[in-house]
Amino acid sequence: MALVLFLIPCFVVGTDIAFSCQNADDFVGASSPGDIIIGGLFAVHSEMLHPEEEPIRPVIQNCAGFEIQVFLQTLAMIHAIETINNSTLLSGVTLGYEIYDTCAEVTKAMASALRFLSKFNSSEDAVEFKCNYSDYIPRVKAVIGASYSEVSMAVSRLLALQLIPQVSPASSAEILSDKIRFPSFFRTIPSDFHQTRAMTHLIYESGWNWIGVIATDDDNGRFALESFGVQAMVNNVCIAFKEMLPAYLSDSTFHTKVDQAIEKIVKETGVNVIVVFMRQFHVLKLFKKAIERNVNKIWIASDNWSAAVKISTIPNIRQLGTVVGFGFKSGDISSFQEFLRKLHEKPTENNKFLREYIILSSVCAHLEYHDFQTCIANQSQDDLLENDGSKPQFWRDDFLNANVEPGFIHRTMLAVYAIAHAIKRRCKDRDCKDPSAFTPWELLEELKNVTVIDNDKEVKFDSNGDMSTSYDVLLWKEIDGRMEIATMAEYDAEKGDFIFEDEEKKKDFLDLKKVQSTCSQHCRPGQVKKVTESPHTCCYECVYCPENHYSNQTDMDYCHRCNNKTYWAPINSTTCYRKTIYFLAWTDWFAIFLLFLSAFGVVLVLSICVIFTKNLDTPVVKASGGLTVCYIILFSHFLIFLSTVFFIDVPTEFKCKTRQALFGISFTLCISCILIKSLKILLAFSFDPKLQNFLKCMYKPIPTVVTCTGIQVIICTFWLIFRTPFVNQNFSIPRAIILECNEGSIVAFGIMLGYIAALAFICFIFAFKGRKLPENYNEAKFITFGMLIYFIAWIVFIPVYATTFGKYLPAVEIIVVLISNYGILCCTFLPKCYIIIYKQETNTKSAFLKMVYTYSSKSASSVAVSQVSLDSKSSSLQATITDSCKTENDSVNGNCYFQVPGQPLIKGKALSKSAAGTMVRKRVSSI
């Protein structure tokens, strides 16, 4: 008898569930009376059954797939309302609720929304049409839900007609932040914008850039995919493939689409990270198929299923790889857990969801944990009466607590408390026991400014109706043979940072980097990405940075260019190197050699000075122009040797300006003095009256030297004033900087050298004409050699200087200066020094006079002949003519007559011995 009494209520309950919508009141899933009614929309079932008979009738069908996690959210709403009613928050005003099951179906959710819009206390639940709903009092003052964004979008548009506040604890689509289209929608979670940014941040930090995405083909999935795509592009993450699964399990193509998605995952071997934006029952089907195919990847879970216990308890779930997800930040839900432990004591008359759960628990009581859960999810409302009429009631105390998803539970309770605080603000100055005390749109205005205490922090809705809170980064870890969902880190949505509690959790985060998921290998520093024909920017080749370019990070899109003036870089370089600065330094072996030559020249000059000073009264010194002229010439040679010092070491403005001017003026002074000597020698030994007159006019030593040198001083002065030399950095060598003196004006430099060359040429002409002077004192011949050395050196210098570059360019000019200076110095003074030291017998006054007398006698005997223009053959007749004048008595009164064949008779006058002696004395006195 007792058994019969038990079976009857079970049969009644089963019948009630199987035919759940015979009238409007049957449509309500759970309800409780109160002064202010709050509506609830939750997808307690995962799908709505579709009729098989034809034609299809407009009948609201039953549902299948009992969702434990969503059922727990309805209980969280009930618990929060009961807690508020038992507190002093609303001062005697009680909250009631009407909770409806949307079955994850927009159509059924719209039916529930229509009932929310119906007029309060209307016997027929009719929705009145009005142009102005400002004074309209609907059945509910606010709505909690819905579970899915697609449903929330549809319901929110309908509720916006009367501006009934809707607060969702789960709908995260970014589009719902649009207050133009959804003016009455709020949520206690962030939008998908923050979630997708967090995901791409995680992917970027882990070094992945080649991933796959699987999403549900509904509004939520499509908007999430769009938002993720934008964030991925910003973080240089490429999506290898996108797979969309049908939104409803009843879709005939669902299983085919799942198989296609698995095949795509298996085929893309380079993709080891899969981002999943799907509902829990979709993920369940996908993972079961993936386990069958031994797919092992890293799965990035969206907030919808990241904490789903029914998925984490799938047999062999560990074979899938690693699951990392983002869940809503939770709070203290201990009171709710206590509520669940006492749930079996609660009445079930007004809660069809609870009654259904009890029956399902009884039907599946014989099964183990996961099978028990699967059994509950697979039972439809139409099957309950057929399968479970004889099952006794069964209750598992731990099952509901084990399936709690803290984030969703906490956010549901927070939504209820937000509405309660808004009601409290609105009821300060009115009696809210009267349902017409305020309208929903007035409550909406209060809700925009309400503040709620959450985990000791004040939280409120922003201008978009969102609560910007942090995310928990969840990691599925196997502990003692069971898959546990642990919090690995916290993601600060405002700062975009990951926060770790300890080093162990940070290590778990860093371990994710061990998995590679890239289209191409990372380009090392020194390399740069070169895009291939692939449409994805993540697929590229790594090529070396060219010369004078570098990259110092991995996966750089371009190489940085070095500052070519001061830095350089080889191929495949990670940094720029400072160019080596080159100049002819003191320590350079070639510079040391040149300095040695200059120093030797200075020593030579000083030695000659000493020799000439000690032999001041000798004929050789006197014949050289005296000690003053020698000192001036030797001093100019000293300055020329000294000028070479300014060509060595680091160029400065002073060195650049000094070296050429010092050399030019000193060399000009030297050549000017030698020119005067050439004129003097030519004047002393010239027997041509016309030439003597010209030379006498030209021979003005001091004015000539001053004028010649002064012109060079003027040239150098204008050069230094208008186009002064300066220090220049030569970058022609790729890896070096040549510090050198830029002459400022090549024209001025050429004029200076040209002027010296002109003086040297004049000096050469004069010296050349006196090359046949007495052998022992023949300065003109050596001056000629010195000028030739000068010309050869500087003629060679011009092409060498023009084609040479680098730090040894100053050495070229030093060499030329030394060669020309040594040449003139040696040719001018060394023969005299040789006579002074080794030929002392010829360096006497008597020897000197004898030599001059002999030369003058020879010159006087040929004066008459030199006055006649003779051809090259006439020189052979000179001796004959002279001898004939001596031997024959053809001379009359000192005259000599002779006749050249073919020419008229020529009359000449012979010099007497006294005249020859007078000429010798004049030459000696001039020397």
C-alpha cells in the first residue's frame, strides 16, 4: 500500500513534466510570490524537442538535456532572493520570482518575455499595446538572465519596449554593450572584448601565433569570433582555420560538422592551440570525438565552459592535452553551498526544476559519477514517465556541490543584489508593497547608479552596463587521478596583466611555452621575417639582416638601419658597432719612420749650420752667399721638416690650418733665397753685356726675397680667411671613419703649390744657364739637380694624392715634402760640406783665385767668337781661328782678321793680358 502511495505522486510529477505547458502557469519553471516580482531566464535544458508530425503547429514543445550547472544558477537566484527577504535590506518589502526555462532556444525565451511584459494582475496575461508605457505596470520589475548572448539579444530588444531592466550573469557578447540597441541590458560580467583580449594576450605571452578556432554558429559565437579575430590581428596571432558548429544539437548536420572539425584539427599538424567558443553541450560532444581520435592539443576555454565539471570529468579527458580557460572572478559562496546541503528539505511544489532533478537522480541512481551525470543530461522530459514511474526517490548530497561553477553562481547572486539595491534606492520615499509604486524604467535609472559591495570592494555598472571585473585563469590539472580545475593566475582586465599568487603557479604558466604552435620557426635576433606567398603574416621565411642593418629581437618585421656615418653592422648582426676612427697616429710604424726622416733632416740642418759657422771665413762659405743667406735657407729647411709634424696624429683645426701654410711659406722662402743665389752666380760669371745688364737690374736680394715670400703669404692668408681648411670625417670606408684635413679649397691649394713651382722653374732656368761654372764651386749645377728632384717629386705627387684615400693620405704629402726638401738641401749644401771637410786644399783663397783666373782666361779668349752667331759646326773652327791670330802676323794694332768659308771677312779685337787680369779681379769681387 505504501508503495502504491509513493508511485502515484511520481506518476503525477512525470505527467506534469511531460506535458509542461497546458496553461500559462504551467509554463513557469519556479516561482514564489512577493511584493516585487523578478523574472528569471535560464537555459535549464540544452535543447527544445521538435515535433515529427506534419504540419508543424505553433505549440511550445518540451525540452531535453537537463543542465546541472544552469539549474544551480536558478537555485543561486532563489537563494539570493530568500537571503534578501530574510535580511533588513528592503525593510519589509519581499521579493518574489518567476523563473522560466529557455531551453537555449530564442523562440521559447521570447514566449517567456511576452509573459513578463503582460500587465500586472491581468487574468489573461495579455500584453497591452500602448504608444507610451511610462505608467504601464508589467508582471515583473526586472529580469535576471539569460544564459546565452543570442537569447539575451532577442529578449533585451523585447524588454526594451517597456525599459524593463535585464541583468545577465552569463551573456558576454560585446554587442550587448551597445546602449542604443540594448538600452535596458546590464550584466555582472565583462564583455567578450576583455575575454578575447585576455586570450590573445595569453597566446602572445606563450609564443604562439598559429592557432585554430572553433565556435558555435550563433550570435554569441560569431561575435566572439569577430572580436577574437581583431585582437589576434593586433597581437600578430594568425588563425589557421575557423570551424563553426550548429547552435542546436537537433540540427541534422551537427555530428557531420563535429567530424569535419576534428579532421581539420588532425590535418593541421602545426596548430597545437585551439580556442573554443562554444556551449557546454557542444564542447562535450566535440571532446568525446577528439578523445576517440587521440587528439592532443592545448585548448583555450571561453568563460562558458572553462569551469564545467561535467566536461572535466569525461573519461580519459587527460588524453586531450592541456585545458586553459578564463572564468569569471568568484566570491564567497559558502552560504549557497550550505543552501544546497539543505536543498532536499525544500518544498518542490513551486519548483519544477527541482522536482525534475529529483526524478532524474532517481532514474540514474544506479550509475557512477560521470555516467550519472551523463544519464541526467540525456533524459528528455517525454521519457520520464515511461522510464521512471517505479523509481524511488534518490538524493546525492555531494553531487550538486561538486558541479558548482563558482563564477556563474557568484555573478547570478550579484545580479540579484544589484537589483535589490536599486529597489532600495527607489523605495526610500514610497511604499513599495504596492506593485504600482514605481515602474521598471524608473528602476532602470536607479540601476545605472547602484553600487554593490563585492569581496569588500565597491562595484558598479559602467556606462555600457557592464561590470569590469578580473578573470580567473583556470588550468585543468590531474591530481590523484582526477582532473581538477585550479586557478593558475588572475587577469586584470583594466591593466591587461597576469597576476600570480606564487612561483609554482607562475611556473605552470611558463610551462605552456614549451608547446610550439607557430606557422614558421621564430626568427632569431639578426634575422628578419620575409613574407611568403601565404596570406597569413605568421607564415614567413627568416632571412639575415643585410650589412649595416640589425635586429635585436625575435620575429622582427624589419631590420633597423645603423647610423652609417658612425656605426656599421655585418650581415646577420644583432647590434651596430661603432666605426673605428683612423688617422695617422704617432704610434703607427709608418708615421714613426717619417718622423725619423724629419728628425734626421733637422739634425742634418743643424749639422750644416755648425759646419758653416766654424768655416765662416772660407771661400766656399763666402761663395755660398755668406752666413746670413745660408742661415735663412737652412731655417726654411728646418721649418719645412717641422711642418711634417702637423700631418700626424688626430687632425685639429689648428693643425689643418697650420701645416699647409707653414710648408708653403717656408718652401717659398727657401726657393726665393736659392733664386737670388742663382742670379748672383749667373751675374758673376756671365760675359754677355746684355745679360749682365738684365741681371744687375734683377739682382736685388732683399726686395726679391720679401716680394716672392710676401706673395705666398698673401695667397695663404686669403686661403685661410675665405676657404679655410677644416677637420673632415671621411666615411668612404664601410667600417671606419677617416679623420682628415679637408683643404677647404683645392684651387687655393693648387695656387699655393703652383706658385712654388713657378719660382722653382725660374730658379731652375737661371741655374741651368750657370751649370758650366767652375767645377769645384759650381752651385748652379747642384741647384739644377735640386729643382729637378723637386719637380719629379711633385709631378708624381699629383696623381698619387688624387687616387689615395685613407689614413695614409697625409703620409703621401709628407713623403713628397721630405723628398723635395732633402733633394734641395742635399744638392745645395752637401757638396760644400764635402769640400769643407774632405777637400780643404781647394778651400783656400789662392786655390779659389787660381780656379777663377783659369776659368776667366778661357772665357775671355772666346769672347769674340761668342759675339758671332754660329751654327753647331762653327765650334770646331774656334780653336783654329784663335791659333791663327796668335801665330801669324796678321794682327795689326791688336786686330785680328779671319774669314770663314763662304762668309765675308770678319774683323775682331783681341784682348790683352792686362784686360784679362782686370776681368778676373772684377769676377772675384762680384763673387
